[in-house]
Amino acid sequence: MSSSPEHENKVRRRIMVPRISHESSSGIASEKDSKTAPYDLKSSHSTNMPEEIPLSDFRNGNENLHLEGAANSLLLDEDLTSDIKAPLLPLQEDDHSREDEIEIDVKTISESDESALSICLQVFIPFIIAGFGTVGAGMVLDIVQHWNVFQQVPEVFILVPALLGLKGNLEMTLASRLSTQSNLGNMETKKEQLKMIGGNIALTQAQAIVVGFLASLVAMIMGWIPEGKFNPYHALLLCASSMLTASIASFILGSVMAALILLSKKCHINPDNVATPIAASLGDLTTLSLLSTISHLLYHSIESQIWLGPFIITLFILLTPLWIWVSSKNKYTCEVLYTGWTPVISAMVISSIGGLILDFTVSNYHGIAVFQPVINGVGGNLVAVQASRLSTGLHKISTPGHLPSHLHSGCPNPIKSFCGSHVDSKSSRVMLFLVIPGHLIFMYTISFMMAGHTTITFIFASIYLTTALLQVALLLYIANWMVIHMWKNGNDPDNFAIPYLTAIGDLTGTAFLAVAFHILYLIGDRDADVGNLTTATMSADVYSPRTLTI
């Protein structure tokens, strides 16, 4: 059969469409939102042509479409003309001037289908479990504050917030990183899981040893400045206790966090809502128990066995290069190894300032010891959940350094932060809502266990709950600003935000609690346990029953 020249020309043509790159940095625009423009095959020069995919061969006038998997959309028959409307290539990284033209259908940076009730149900149980962990830590601190090592080496009190803060600096950061990777689908195979978990545990070991050593130095300096005396035995005790506690606690908690995130994935639970509170609950109790036990044992043996302290310190110093080498060879941790030190060390210094406040306060207000881990732990737990959720949401729609157009890095409006309609405001309200009932449960538990040295009166409960509410509200507001600001500057909030936030929580919690106890003392709500106590009175009253008088 003869055919016209026009038809023969059409038969010889191979309809081509541009290959669509899958390396888009945003990955948030749907197909219906992709910009389209006419593409003229005749007028386009070959050197300007994008990489092409043959879609059809025309033989004997028949159109046999071979749609390849690399094509991003299907073309209708009427679209197979010389002018093909195909999606333009994505913006290049250096073409920031056109980023604002991308229309983002996502109104929030978290799951849009999550309601306040679903967030509350997922967060509540881990939050309560974490709270009981902090209550346990408070009860431990309430007891060990009378041990000889805490009485004779008061610098150990300075170590308490710094080492308890490691859960935020290391374990909660580890949990946030693994939660993000799990939500992004990067932990599907056992090989990837082992590489990711192994590299992260090696990294946290290196960071724990270094931070433990630096925390002991800060404690020595802060203890030396007021008294002007330096005791080498105390220095060895602080350094060895801090490094040994940090390393053991980091290994235990890191392993538990990895197992918990894998379990959450199998149970179809968002690990962002579960992992960080559990890390906090186990972190406080485990770390404080290890610190008090190790320092107690070393205190009674370090003077008779002088070699013990230097041996422990030297051993961990020699192990540090090994952990650094392992984490540097892991693709999941090599970047954090070089960029993650500043927030961890800065957070340790901030927490140590809180420890200095605790050291000065606990000598006058012994009742503060049992509540200090509770208020710090609850605030750190809630703000870590919020920061982890914000970070995961940002990872799903963008990359660090590229802020979505619907977000602003300036100071957020407090009303919108807590009263807005988007899911991040909902989660902020949920976190704030959990403060008062949570602390009421924890206060009742402390009283029921006959722990602490403070009778829980109505005035005490009112001032304490107000203090806790102000602390959490401040932390949530800071988190909403800090996460977005760090993302804009190209920093991953999983590695940078949580250490700062938990450290600020330790500082504000201890400071606010000290002010609350001082106010209680000034207004006269100072039973024999709130106000100044002598050692004899304290010893006779350590385990006296307490009643809830609300």
C-alpha cells in the first residue's frame, strides 16, 4: 500500500520525551503539580536536547507503544504529536531563585493525617513510662545524695545533669536518627540495619567517652573555682567515674534503642513517638545508678589502689581512636563524626551549669533532689518528641539547606505555635496537655513511695506544676524555631537540635525548680523538709513517711 510523503515522514519519526531525573531535592510535588511546557522536536538543537527515551516505533502506520519504566507519565494518543507537553527538568541546586515557584501541597511538615488524639495515644504510654523512669532516677538521687562520695566530693553533683544529659546528647539523638531513617524506608534489609545500627553505636561510644572526659574537667573547674583547692584523688575519681559511666550507659541504651525502633517498625508504630521517651526513661535511671555505684566504689578504693583511676582513664582513651575509625568507615555516621561534636559538647557545658545550680541548691533544699530528674526528664522527653517529629517531616519534603516556601525561619508566632490548625501545633498542644496530669501522677508516686523530703501540699503542687508548665512551653517554642532555623542553615536537626534542647531543658528545669523552692521558703510553706536542714535532722528524717495533702 502506498503512503503519502507526510505519512512516510511520520513513520520514520521516533517520538521522544525527556527523561525525568529522580534526583530532585524536594520530591514533594505530585505529577499534577509538575510544570509543563511545549517541546518542539524540530526547532530544538541536538546539543540542547535532554536525555531521551524512545516511546514508540511507527511501522506501516501502526503505533506500537513501548512505555518504559523510566518514563514518569503516560502520554495519550492525541499527545503523540510533534509538540509534546512533558514535565520540565527539575530545578538544579544552584537555581535557588526559582524555588519559590514550586507549589507545595503539603501544609505541614509532619503527617497531615495525624489527629491530636492519635498523637496523644501514641505518646501517652511512652511518656508515662519515661516519667516513671525519671521518678526512679529522682528517688535514687534522693538516697545517694547522703552517701559519703556525694558529701565529700560535691563535684559529683555537677556531673549529674551533664551525664544524665547524655541521653539527649547521644541516645535520644541516636533514636531520632534511626527513627528518621526507619520512616524514610532506609532500614528494610538486615544488612542495612546492621550497618546503620553498628555505625551509630560506635559513634555514640566515641562521643560518650570524649563528653564524659570533658564533663569531668568542667566539674573539676567549677568545683575548684569557689574553694580554690584541688584534690588529685577527687580529680581521678571524677574523670574515671564519668568516662566509665558514659561508655557503659551509652552502649546499653544504644542497643535498647536500636531494638525498640526495629520493634516499632514491625508493629507499625511511629518510632518518633516512642523511641525518644523510652530512651529518656531508661537513660536517667541507668546513668544515675551507674554513676552513683561506680563513684561510690572508686571512692572507697582509689586512695588505696592508686593505679585504678589512671588505668580506667588510659583504657578509654586508647579505645576512642578505635570507635572513631569504625564510625568513620560507615556511610551513615561518617558525616556526623565530623559535624556532630559542637552540639554535644555545647550541650554538656549548658547541662553542667545546671549541675552547678544543683550543687549550690541541694545543700539548702534537700527536697529538690527527688524532683530535679523528674522535671528535667519530662521537659526533655516532650521537647525531644516534638523535635524528632519536626525533623522527620522536613526530611520527607526537602533536604537540609532548602527550606520549603511555606515555612519561615524567623521567630514563630507563639499563638500560631500552640493554637494553629496544622499538625505541628496539634502536637505542641498535646505535649503541653500532658504536663499537668503527668506531673500529678509522678508527684503522687513519689509521695506513695515515701520518697523525697518534701510534703506535697496544695501550695507546693500549684507552684511546682506552674514551673513545669512554663518550662515545657518555653522548650516547645524554642524547638519550633530551632529545628527550622537549623534546617535552613543546612544542619540536620536529628544531630543538632535535640542536644541543645535537652540541655536547655536541664538548665531551665533546675533553675526554675530552685526558684520555686526558694519562693516556697519565702512564703512560709516550708516544713522541716523544704527549708534548711542540719545533717542530724536529715539523717533522722530520710525515710520518714510522707502524705499527700492536696
